[in-house]
Amino acid sequence: MIVTGLQIDDIPPAERFAAWRALCELAAIPMELRSDHEHDFRATVRGGMGLGEVMLTYTSVPSLRNERTAAHIRRSDPELYHLRLTLRGESDVCHGDGEATVGARQFMLTSTSVPYQAVCERGRVDGMTVTLRPSLLPFPVTELQRLIGRRLSGRSGIGAMLADFLTRLATESDRYGPADAPRLGTVAVDLLNALLAHELDAGAEACAEDRLTPESRRRTLRLRIQEFVRQNLHHPGLSPASIAAAHHISLRYLYRLFEEQGHTVSAWIRAQRLECCRRDLADPALGDTPIHVIAARWGFSHAADFSRAFRGAYGVPPRDFRRLALATNR
């Protein structure tokens, strides 16, 4: 693949920042550029990595402030989307209706048709930008507007897959030939669209939840927590603290959710575990499984504690319950 590079250090110090400005003008995306390092501007740009219908660019800059206003947009707008991946450092970005600080392995989707301001004032910032036409994104413009200017994670899930892919493209560009470019571009677009679809789905769920009344929101959260508990009953470490942490709520709020139903969190967990044990003890297919194994399977690590809890809930010891249940089921 053809990759062009411009090392600003190769230009006399007094001309470096002007050269950077000229480079941006050549991209047909005019903007206002300012820097605290205009007299000693050390920057690098590697562009021209064509991947079929998309373009990949790498930049490394010191302190820099970019601003693209409505006047700049009227002057020239190629109507492109940029997906920016920050590799090192962080920037404060205001774009569309969003404001965010974007750090290492985080993405932001931007549009050349929307005013933009980015400020890098806390050290050098390295990043990569994927440039593509709107026709490559199979989403309504109104949907994509929900993501413009939002910070998107490149640290886990689909975002991490895309970040790893782009990083390897930049570091191993000499290993790919011209025939590889369209195929690699297709992979990049597919991963990008998968990331955007994931974020749009998550946003739709959040919007739907925002429209709930406070009572409905509490009920929805309680149902989600109860399902989480049922799926983790076999973990001995399941506790109110771990449940609250998994759902990003305080212990106090968790207690209140269950108190509204007339029981404590711990009592509800114990009741669910006992019910699972009762069901297994009555199952003929598990007739040869020792009682203490069944108890441990559902989070009871001490046989004596399990026996007391079971007798308190059902009125008979687990051994007697099993004998009666299996006799009835024959």
C-alpha cells in the first residue's frame, strides 16, 4: 500500500506550523489551528494509506487547538465521517451536542458537516483517523447524530477488536500489498459498522429506560438484579455488596429496592438457593448425588448451615424431604 509521511522536524522551525496548516488546507477541510508550540512545532503525519474506499491517517502532535466553525463548513465541506482513535495522550473535544475528554484507546466519530473544536494541552497526542463516505455507514443520519461527539470505547468488546486491527495496520503497513488494501478496507468498515450498531443498540435501551417513570425504573432494575442473582446462585461469593457493585448502585439503594417487596436481599438470595436445592433433591435423576454436593452447587458451603436453613424453610430436614419426594415420584 502507498503510505506517505511528513516529518515536520525536517522543515526549519519557523516554517513548521505554517506547513502543518498548509497540509490541513490541502485536505479540503479548512479549520482554525493554534498551538503553544508554533515556533517549535514537532509533529508527524503519515497518510495516504488507502484501504479501498477508506483512508487511514496517523498523526502525532504537541499542544494543538483545532476549531472548525460553521463559516469553515460553508467554505468547504467534503461531507465525510472521521473515526478518530487516540493512541496516546488525551484531547478535550466539543462536537455537535457532545463534549468529552478522549483518552488512550478511545474513539470518537466526527462529521465534517458539524462544527468541531478539539484542544490538546496536556502533552503530546498520538492518534489514527479513518476517513470514509456516509454511504459506507448503513444507518440513518438521525441515528448517527446520536453518536457524533460521543466517546466510544476501544478498550473492550468490538471497539477493542477495531482498535487492535487499526493499530496493526499502522505498524505493519509494509507487509501488505496493493491487492490487500480493498480487503482490509472491507474488514475495517465491517468492524466500524459493528461498533456503531452496538453503540446505537445500547443507546436505544438507555433512551427507553430514561422514559420510564421512577417506579417503573425501580421495578425494571429490581427484575434485572433478580435475574442476575438467579444466574449466579452457584457462586459462594454472591452477596449484597457484589450485586450492588455489578449494577453500579449503592448498598443502601439495593436494600431499599428489596425492602419495598417485604424482604431483605440476603433472605431473598437464600430463598432462591433453597428452592434450587429443593428442586434437585426431588429430582430422581439426581437421587445418587450426595446432599452436601447439591447444597454446595447452590452456594451453601457448610452442610450444617444448609440443613438448618432447609428445615427452617420447609419444616423437614433435607434427607427426609428427599426420601419422601423420591418415593412420591416413583
